Amino acid sequence: MALIVQKFGGTSVGSIERIEQVADKVKKFRDAGDDLVIVLSAMSGETNRLIDLAKQISDQPVTRELDVIISTGEQVTIALLAMALIKRGVPAVSYTGAQVRILTDSAHSKARILQIDDQKIRNDLKEGRVVVVAGFQGVDEHGNITTLGRGGSDTTGVALAAALKADECQIYTDVDGVYTTDPRVVSQAQRLDKITFEEMLEMASLGSKVLQIRAVEFAGKYNVPLRVLHSFKEGPGTLITIDEEETMEQPIISGIAFNRDEAKLTIRGVPDTPGVAFKILGPISGANIEVDMIVQNVAHDNTTDFTFTVHRNDYQAALQVLENTAVELAARKVVGDTKIAKVSIVGVGMRSHAGVASRMFEALAKDNINIQMISTSEIKVSVVIEEKYLELAVRALHTAFELDAPRQGE
Amino acid sequence: MALIVQKFGGTSVGSIERIEQVADKVKKFRDAGDDLVIVLSAMSGETNRLIDLAKQISDQPVTRELDVIISTGEQVTIALLAMALIKRGVPAVSYTGAQVRILTDSAHSKARILQIDDQKIRNDLKEGRVVVVAGFQGVDEHGNITTLGRGGSDTTGVALAAALKADECQIYTDVDGVYTTDPRVVSQAQRLDKITFEEMLEMASLGSKVLQIRAVEFAGKYNVPLRVLHSFKEGPGTLITIDEEETMEQPIISGIAFNRDEAKLTIRGVPDTPGVAFKILGPISGANIEVDMIVQNVAHDNTTDFTFTVHRNDYQAALQVLENTAVELAARKVVGDTKIAKVSIVGVGMRSHAGVASRMFEALAKDNINIQMISTSEIKVSVVIEEKYLELAVRALHTAFELDAPRQGE
């Protein structure tokens, strides 16, 4: 008999019919003898409806009050699911974040979980009840309702699993697992049975939207086995877990991530003096713009070129900041490009295999894809290329690293 | 500087525009220097929408879970009003019933308030904030969300006013006060400046729907001055207060109440033996039917006639029960009538004035209105008449007791 935390997102509880389907699913696990804690999001669209209501009052609604409003979304779904379970003869009880007592800090709309009181839930489990908990929300030490920010329900699920020392935290979603890359781009993409937390973190931060980064970090930190599954299809999904020795036989590369959300900015002919990086990036972060990749070329004639990427939404703002900086630093000029894409190969296997990066570059060269920027970490190599080559690059790499599924009939 | 509790109902907060209007009104009081606690209902229609959602899952939803869902209605309006106040530069904070800690018993969907923790609210008032509280809801000793049942927001307002020893509890609604009778029936009806708790209770229980009976009882018990006002029109409204000596000069009769919700049942030729009333009414209350007026005529030939009224919705069920009883008691026969109306005169003044009832009967006789049943209490005389005479009777009594407003030009 296992203790499982199951999290269902907004689409999975988006209608009464879907909630009934979730109840059927939960009952099946229950009948198999598992202890269950269910974490739910609001019905899809509901959080936006509530935010819209608030925005009709104020463009910048007070976050304390906004949290009071949007936390009602999950409060409705948890009670509906509890009702649906009880109707099926499954004893169940719902709790809001405040009722469980999911204690958070007071950073409304982006609160962090500090502590979870597991007493109530443990008592209910002991008495045979399925416990249905509102995701995405908590309460601060003063009793104010807080929310964790978008996608926070994944984090609630993982945090509960950690607090309860659950055997597994299952995240039900609209895909049946984590893939070697986006199947819409590469039809040969394969579902991974297993992936490590580190790989999943890189995949998530590189644009694979299956799981929230915070939830993966949390799961890694507390070593909560995390499984991604499809809400309404059967299947084993993908288990995200620690890098045990048995995983040594896995392929060098687990997956290929990509995104088109970034833009590139270059400041040319900057005097190559100490502190110049700070002089360039200080004003950027001062304008609340997050920088992703950073490349500084070797100095040449005592000047250097400095390139970085930002989210495409921040491109115009960053360009303006950078042009001011260029004047101050007497740089030669500023150029920018929004038509770029980032492609990354991710895998813990590359730690013990040399030549992974060069194999990547070779595959791209073969298809005449020019690499504009390169950045590496221990388990990832990312390149920036011209956006129009994105699909071509992803397919080439997927094949080069032997991730393609066997073709039917082969 | 007064401390005022103001309660706004669902229609008054039925749209963003209305909530903004309420915020304007609250700001006006605030600018005049009053300390304010605002109690809100859910936006009109919202509670029904939420109940409908629950009913899609289950015809008989578990009341604990139903309370979790429907309490979200007020949770949304309190935060919206707090936002609207803050936008106007008025410091404000919202609290759910659980956050205030409005402690109730555990009778979900019809909970009773046991205790209110006034600490948080007092602190906020001290720091200059307007406190916006969700009506209709509370929390039991185990932390479960409870609701007080329909109209419970009035009760929340009065209970808060009692706990805070507020100077006044103002109930904002869609009428500008309590009238001598329904202005739709008697155009000469007048708004009362004052009415006693007892009179208001009789008026409310007799069909005047301005205030919830529970709220009036509560206000009377804790002597909370209660004022009924129009949400969006200026005016002094009607003050409901204790019967002080100064009110001795008020008219004998304060108002005329009526309703058409009842039906009459008579069992004829019942053997006149001890315990017969219980034998008749026991099975009725056993069938969960509430009885209003009861009249037993003087025995005649050792048999008696026994008549009572029930809500019209319960008429068929009551008739069936009574017919079984008639067989058991060997009564002569059972007759019923749904085309009746009840008209009542209400006033504390009748305590010290003889002949009030006969003056009522005289007025009705003058218009040839036959009286079918009579029942009296210390401050009320009720008669049952044929339904078609209702308007005529109310107008006749309104004039006979000198309640008519002076005609224009007089």
C-alpha cells in the first residue's frame, strides 16, 4: 500500500464531466489500496476570469486582495471533487491551503512554501479518507491568504509529497510523459521512461513546459519521486528521479529542448577593461530584465564584443538601456536580433562522455546551420541559431544522438 | 466619531459598477470620520451559480463541501470592495469568516454563530483601516468552513455590531425603509422612522421581507440599533430599536402585514377528549410540516372542530396526513382551503390600548369582509380571510388605524 500524491491541472478539472472522470480515476487507485492526497488547480479559465474581475476595479490590484479572490478558484474544484468521490462511496474531505496549513511567506502572488502541517491530512488518511487539497495557495503567519504564482499547484503537490514522505508525486497533465523533444517538431520523438531531476530542470528551463521548474527543484531537493502522466489515458508516464547507478546505461543525451522566446543583443567595440561586464549588465538587471546566455569574445585591439540574450518581450527595453550604456562606454555600436532560437541538448550522460559538444556542432554543420552563440553547463550544451533553422536543427540533433524511435515496420 | 457596521446585500454588489458605488458610499462615511466595518453578500446570482455547479455533481451534495464552494461567493466580493476602497485612497482589508474567526457550530448550511473574535478587526480599525468582512459564513471549532443559510449576511452584520459594540448596524437594501404596509398594495403607505424589535419581528414573521428574522432577533437580544436604508438613495431609513419611553407617543399600530403563503385545514366532528390536539398535530409535525395558526372551537355535542394553517406548499401533504388522522379519530370530515390570506395589525401601542382588536373587526365588517380565523399575541392581531379580499382589507385597516400618508395638497 503506497501513499501517493496526485496533482490534476486546470484542464483535467475544466468541467463537471472531467471532474467526474478524475473521481473515477482516484477511486480506481483507492480500490487498489493506495492512500491518496489529491491536489487540484482551478477549473481552466477560472483564474483568468477572477483576475479580469479584479482588473475591472484596478489595473494594479493590491496583491493581498487579489490572492483572496483567485484562491477561490481551487476552493471550488476541491469541494466538487470531494463531492464526486463521496457520491462514489469514497470517503473524502477537502482542504484549502489555509485549512491544511500550508504556511508560506507573505509575498502575495508569488509566495514560497515555508512549512506544511501534515497532522490533519495524516489523521484523515488514517481514517480512510481521500484528502483533496487546493493547489497554488497557502496562508502566511498572520492568516492572510497567499498564492504561489502560476503553476504553483505542481509545487503544492511536491511539497505535500515531501512533507508526507509520499512514495510518489504524480503530476497528471495533457501529455503522457516527457519526450526526447517536442513531438510536434520531431515525429520520431520518444517518451522517456525515466529522467533525472537535473535533466528535467534543464529541459524545463529550456522551454519544455511539462512541469514547473520550482516543482522540479523542490522534488530534487527533497528527493520526491515525481511522475508525469496523462490525465485520461493509461500509461506509465515518465518518472523523474535521482541519478542512481542503474541509470548509467541510459543514452548520453536524454532530450533536446528549444525555445523561440529569446532575443539577442550585442554591444560592439567596448573598451576591454575590468568591470565592463558589470557596467553593461548592471543597468539591464536594474531595469528588471533577466539575462539568459552571455558571451564575451576575446579582446581585439583593446576592445571586445559583448553579446547576451533576454526574453523577447524585454527586447525593446533592453535595447534602449544598452544604447545609453554604449554612449557612456564609448562603444562602437549596438546591434540586436529577435529572429533567433535556442537549441539545447540535455543529459547527465555527457558528464562521462567526451566529445558530446563537438558531435552536436558536427551535426549542425552538416546541415549548414550557423551557430551564433554557445553556452555550456555540466549536463547541457545550448546554441543560438537563426530562428528559421530551428526545426531542422532539432531533427538533425535528434537523429545524431540516436533518439529517434524505430520507424514502424523496422 | 461613531463605529458603524454596514451590510450590503447581493444586489448592491451585483456588478463591478455597483461595487464601485458602494465604495463611494463607504468613503463618504469614512471621510466624515466614522470607523467602518462592512459586511457583504455574494454578487447576486453567484450563490445560485455555485449551488448549480454542486448539483451537477450530486442532487444532495455533502453540506460540508457545499459550504466550501458557496463561501467563495462572498470571498470574491470582499476583496473586490477592498480593492475599490484602496483605489480611492481608503486603507482597507478584507477578511473571510474564518479569518475574522466567526466561530459557529458545525451545522453546515445553517450554522449558528457562537462567538466572534474581535481582536483583528479592532486592530485594523485602530490603524485606520476599513474592514470588509464576508457575510453568511464562519468556521467551526475544527476549522471547517460553515455557512449560516440564506439571508445569513444580515445576521453576520448584527453579530459583528454586537461583538464590537457598534453604535449602529446599517442594513442597505433595495427599499428605503420599513413601511406601514406594502406600498404596492396601499399607495398611502408611509415609511416608519422607528419601529421596535418586537414589532419588526412580527412584521418579518408575517411576510414583510425587509430583514431576516434571525438578524432582528439577534439585534433585539444584544440591543444593537439596526437601521434599514436604501443602498443607492439618500434618506434616514427606518431605525429598529428598543421600546423606550419616548416611543410612547407613537401610534397604536405601527404597520399592517399580510401574506398569501398559507392554506387552511379543518377537521370536523372530532370527539372532544383530552389529548385530541396532540393526536391531530403530532402526525403533522411528524411529517415535518410547520403549523402557523391554530384554532379550536368550543365543543358542541361532545365533538369539536379543529382548524390550523400551514404553508401552501405543504397543503397536499398535510391534507393526506389529516385524512388518516380523521379515520383513526372517527372524525366527521376534513375540509381544506388554499384561497386564504392572513392580515395582521402590529404595534407595541396595543399593549396599553384596549379595543384594538374590535376596531380591526369593525373596519373589516364595514367592508363586508368575513373573518375565518383569529389569533392574537401581545402586540399583534391576525385574521384569516378569503384571499380575494386581501387588498381591500389591508387598505381598510391602513385607513382605520390612521396610517395613511397625507394626500398631496392636503
